[in-house]
Amino acid sequence: MKEQYNVSAKAFILNNKIVLNSTLASSEDLFHEYSHIILGYLKNKNIQGYRKLIQSVWNVLPSYTINYVNANYSNLPMDSKMEEGFVYQFGKYISDGLMSEDLSKIFKQSESLLQDGV
């Protein structure tokens, strides 16, 4: 039996697999969802590193990203909002190459947080 999905969703994670709506999703959506998987790994291995990373990113996100997250994820706890801000901006960064210098530094530093968590 074929599973039914929310046809308005561009992309989501189901059973640790990224599901893309090929009529709506872009490369940005793929990287957005992939970032959730990476952050989930970090969160399981190094919760302090995870929190440090998402807090650091949240503090330098462009206001349009924070406004988007607050408007679209108002029901989520703050840690989840910060993660959504991270993956929203990371998806844009990877697909479009758009990033502030501060945010670029933080993403580069995230590699050491992932290594610390292993």
C-alpha cells in the first residue's frame, strides 16, 4: 500500500529518511532536512555541544530568519526554534551560498563540535 503524505509539505523526515515532494522541493529543502539529521546526531552524542552550536547560530541569524521561525514555529520550545533557524539558514547557505561572515565562522566551527560528540 502506498503511504499518504501531506502534499503541501516540500520535504520532511520519516523514519530517518528524507522525503521530498518533487513538485515543490528545492535543493534548499533537501539541505534543510539533512541538517536536522546531522543536528539530531550531535544532540544525541553531545547535548552541550548541540546547545552551544544552535545558540551561537541563533545569536547571529538575520532578523528575517528569526521572524520567519517565530511566525511559523510559534508552538515549539526555544531549542527547537533555534534548530529551525539553524537549518533554515544552513539550507540557504548550501544551496545559494548566502551567508554573513559571522554565521559562516560558526558553521565552520561546528565541525569541531561534531568531532567532540563522537
